[in-house]
Amino acid sequence: MSVDVPLGELLRYSNLRARVKFHQLGLSDPGGIGDFVDGSVSGGDVRLLELEDVSFFSLARHFAVEFERSSRREVVFLVVHFENGRRHEDIELLFERDGTVLVSFTLDGGNPRGLEHAREHAEETFVSAGAVVRWLEHCPADEEVDQDYWSVGLSVTDLKVTVGALCAAVKALRPVLCTFRGESGPDRRGEFKRRVLEGRFAEILGTAESDWLECKAKLQIGGPDGNDKLTKAVCGLANGHRAGLLVVGLKTVPVDGRDVVAEVTPVLARAHTAERYWKIVDDHVEPVVRGLEIDVVPVNGGVLVVLSVPAQPEHTKPFVVTKNGGTLLFQRRGDHTVQLTSAEVRTLLAQGWGR
């Protein structure tokens, strides 16, 4: 359903579709959008499918009219339901009279052991969705709850982002929080970087490339092929949903269908300087990648080069590679960096890029 439909009508339609889905699943009817607690609270359940391209600014502006009409109204809430693979997820959006927009949700599963960097990962995940983490708490199973879960609270700081962009960040957060296991979890970007910078290379062997890690055994820096590979990787990570690393000087080999780090292959120190990398990225990647860091790590007469790309706000995207008067767009997806088609770019723009 198009967002050109008046927002009030769109919300009512989405609520109806959510109630139909509840019925199909054999769940109790959550009811229509209405008033609660003597009219001080209003809201209801909706589906992401209808609200994916709706910005928080549009919702806040719509609900501001409700606040003007009723002096008693203090809060409007929406429970947004969506599918995450085979899982059903939902998040609660709270719109307050003073314009504050808050978000809360839970993620079942996870293991707190070795998760000292969990909040850091969560904060980086939501940067691109225009939100900051208010709380992040791991709650163990007890007599009433049969499995561990995470409780997460956010504050939306960039109203230009869409509901879809926020839900995409929630989807990205689940594997970060709920698949860590001890000290060797599959998404340990911060710990991986520290181990490389500290020369603890034996501890990174076997790590699989992923949506946050890309490795290059060598790079002909300064030449067309090397420059293309460098800018493609940086652009792809900047257009992704989370912070990522590009490490030059690590060889990967295929294992069970995934490329994993197998060997440290230092590159020439005189050719691979931070200054050369900065110049190539600055000259060919637009706009400027916020917070980009480039570290050069001496090892065995050569160096490794580590490029850290923080998660970028949605309104700064898309990042492009400029070449021969034209532009190319890339995005990191899983363990590959892909070139985006025109149709994909239009979809991402509709979901919040550039707003």
C-alpha cells in the first residue's frame, strides 16, 4: 500500500492486516487502534509491510495533531510486527507529547558470557538507523521465562529515517547479540581488530569473512586494479548496515562454503602507507566516510593495513565510487560486496537513503 495514502488511513489498514495475521496464527485479537487509560494513551498493532517507507518525522507530525486535539493525550504507541527469517519480531514505538520518540523491544536467546562489547556493537548497529541505545540488558531465564532474552531501549534522534531502516537494524542486531558464544563468537569485530593491532594473529585464524569483515591477501595499491578493489570494499562497508573492517595482508581459504582467515601475508611497508590509502579513498569515495580509521601494523618485515569503517547514518548514503567521470555503488551483503543495480538503489532511497 502506498505511503501516498493519508497516514491515518494507512495506519488503520495496517492494523486491520495485523489483526488478520494474528487470527491466522491462532493468537488473540490485539484490537483496533484506540484509546487506553482514560484517553491518556492511544495506539495499536501494525505491520512493517505497510509502514516500511514511512519516516518517523511523518509519524511524529501525524500524532502531533492528536496531541493538539486532546489535552489528556500523553503518549501514542505503535507495536510494529515483522518477519525476521522464520522468526516473528515486534518493536514498540512510543511518541510522546514533547516530540520524543522511544523504541523498546526484546530478542530471545543469547549468552552474556564474553559479551563485554555488546553495547558497543548495539550502538554501532543503530547509528545508521538514527537511534541511540538507552539501555541494553541481558535477562536470564527464570520460572516465568523459559529462555534468556535481551531487553533493548532506544531513542530516535534522526526523524528522517524510516521505520523500515530501524527494523532492518533490529534484524542486524539479532545475530550480533544472539549468536555470541564465549570468546570465539562469529561477530567479534572489536575483539578481532584488537587482536590484529596487538599482533595476536594465532587468535584470528579460522575467522570467517562476514558482513563486517573483508580480507585481502595482497593489493596492488596505486594501480587501477588495487585502487578499484580498495574503494569497492570501503564503499560497500559504508553502505552496509553495520560497522566493518577491511584488512589487507590476510589470506583466506574456503572452508565449508565460507572464506576463513588462514594465513598472515604481510604487504610491503613502503607501498602500503596510511597516507596512500587515505588519498585513494578521499579521491574516489564520496561523500566522506565518517569516522574512517586506517591502522598500519608492522609484522615480519612488512605490514598489515586495517581500515575501520563505522556504521554510517542513512541520510549520508549512498556512498559511491567515482571513476572515469561516472559513479559505481556497492554494498556489503553477507560475506560478499555486490554492485547495486539501479532498481536496488531506488528501493534503498525510498527506504531512507539520502533523507
